[in-house]
Amino acid sequence: MGKTTIELYEETADALHDLKSRGDTYDDVVRDLIEEQTETTVDAPGSNSGAD
């Protein structure tokens, strides 16, 4: 899998850095944020998940 570069405002990069734990990469942080957002969206009231 290849790597890419994304442009961020300095303020955004600082906030992202603040979310990092020792040993984490920025990729780890972004993946965690995506996972949390996905879980929040799926578990949100009124979502259609599990409604069969």
C-alpha cells in the first residue's frame, strides 16, 4: 500500500498531534478517528443499522 501527503492547516496539524500517543503514527490517529466516526454513525439513534 502506498503513502500520500495531505495538506493541513497548522492549527489542524497541532490538534492532530495532540491526539497522538507515544509510539502512534499520524496514520494510527486518523484511522482511530475514522473508526470512531463510523461507530458513532452506525450507532446513532434513527440509523437503519440492525433494523431488518
